[in-house]
Amino acid sequence: MNKKLHVGSLSYDTSDDGLRELFSTVGTVLSAEVIRDRYSGRSKGFGFVEMETVEEAEKAVTELNGTALDGREIAVAEARPPRERTWEPERRGGERPDRRSSGRRERRERW
């Protein structure tokens, strides 16, 4: 198991400190972050907590999953590694055939 945990179903009022305080009841918290929208600054409703040891992370999942924080029942699970993002030029409009022209051409030929 990973030491980093994903915390979902957070209230929009939950802060980094509130998240850290809750998880510090089961072990040592290295970092706690509520993910926020970059434009509005509003919480996206989830966050990440990194515990000091794998054992503490497992304990946090079993004890805190389904508990209430700021009026919401939170979901705690092991965080998955981020997806690798690749840019594929053929999917970004590079050499894609124009879909509109074929339909117009067929209609003209029929008339």
C-alpha cells in the first residue's frame, strides 16, 4: 500500500488544516492538501493526505473511511499514481479529414 491517500466527498468548507487535524488522530501526517480550482479558488471536493508510514496509512483508511468531516461523510482510499499524459498529434486535429466537406460534396452530386 502507498503512504499517500485520496480523500473524497469533502465539504467545500474543508481546509488543509482541518484535513490534517482529522488524520493526525490516527498517525503522523506529512502533508494534507485540499485540491482547489485554479481560477475560483473553491475546493473541488477532494484532497490528498500523506502519512509517515504505510501502517498509519492503512489504519487511516480503516478508521476514517465513512466518518464525518464538516458535515459530510468522507471516502478515504489509497491514492493511485497520476496518469501519464501524452500528446498525440493525430488526435489533436493534425491530419484528420474534414468531415463537413464530404457531406456537401455528396449532396451536390445528387442534384
